[in-house]
Amino acid sequence: MKRFDFNKFKEYIYDPNCYGLYILGHGVRHGLKIGKSRILQYSEFKDAPKKEFVVQLHCNGYGGESLVDIIATNKDKSFLNDGFRSVYDNLIYFIGLLQPSSKMLIILVT
């Protein structure tokens, strides 16, 4: 989604055919920031079907239970950092998924 849509987000969360989620945006460990001040609490989704992986590519400070903790079954395929996260951190994460050669990695990162 280019713009957050709560109903669409819930569709993905509750879709039993959706096996993984990548979440980019602004947030905290226990939620996703919506608009200027609202935090969508991941604890609202404790009854959602499990996902193979959840990748939280937003800031994850301030503690609490992450969506990875709540619905991800494969913690090795999931991703959750502690604290601040930048756009560049996310770019490097996706480059890493491509598994480029070390020569290509140097070119991509620079």
C-alpha cells in the first residue's frame, strides 16, 4: 500500500493465504504510527492467523510486544531491530535479500 488503509491492513493480517508481511513506515516495537499521533497497537491482532514471517522495517523502540512476537512462526525469516531505523537501513536490508556478490554489494551500497 502506498497510503495506509486500516481495512486493507486488516485484510492482509487476517488473510490465511497471506504467509508473510513487510511493514514499512513509522512506528514503535508494539505498533505502527498512523497519521500524526495514533499508534495502531499490534496487540489488536493476537487472534490473527499465524504468518511464516513478519518484517518490521520501522523504528522499534519503546518496548512492548511486536507483530513478529505475536504472529510470526519463523523468527529466522522475520526481522525486528531494536530502536531507530533509517531508510538506508531498509535499503540495505532489501539488497541483502538479493544476495549480491561482494563486488556488486559495494556498487549498490555506494
